[in-house]
Amino acid sequence: MVFAPGMAGLAGSSIGAFALGAAFMVGGAWSARLYYRKAKDAPVRPGTGAQVGAAAGGFGFLFFAVVVVAIFVYLPDEFRKPLADAGAPLANRGYDPEKVRQFVELLKTREGLVFFVSFGLFVTALIFVIGASIGGAWYGAWLRKRTRN
């Protein structure tokens, strides 16, 4: 899924997906680190780190969502064109040409575009929150192991 101009190359590659996943995990770990530094008496638990990471991922998603919604409202063709261009080669890859045509026609309607943007934002929210939560839990577990020794 392409959300903004210029993200097509990053979202389409497995290296880009790995880099984004690692970035969310690092962000969650960093937020847990900042939390533990500020709250010195806080117990060191992976669950607490996961909650702090999930909150950080949620706030990060909110900033991302504001930008995506602004682009969607003011430049809807910036969403339509990459999605429609991605649909054209699908017929060459063995997909039913009639279904591909229906997909492209659905993108031309406002309701179809709203569906794809909404679904994309939902999946992105899950990735942000879950990735940052995993990173926060990992940091909490690492810190707990480190403080025991």
C-alpha cells in the first residue's frame, strides 16, 4: 500500500519493510528507556515496557495519520495514481483482467478511495503500535535481566 508520494519504493521492498519494522521496535525501546530513566522507582517489567512502547507507537501513528488525512483531503489524486498504476501490471501477472479493471474503477470513486485509505491507516496503526510494543517489551526484559546481575 502506498500512502504518500515517494513511499512506493520503500513499501514495496522487503528491505524497506524490515527497516520500518526495526525502526518501530527501536522507537518503542527508546520510549521505554526514557520512561525508566525518568521513573527511577518504577519496577522493571517487560509488560510496562510494552505499554509504554504501545503508547509511543500510538502517538507516532497519530502524527502520521494527520499527514495522510491532509494529503487525502487536499490531494486525492496523489493516492489514486500510485494505486491505479499498481493495478495495471496485475493483469500481466495472471490476475483476472476484469477484476483488475473493477479494482481500478473502484479507486476512481470517492468511496473506494476512502475504503483503501481507511484500511491502510488501520493496518498502519497496528504495525506502529505492535512494533513499538514489542520494542518496549524487549527493552524491559533486557533491562530486568541486566539489573538482576
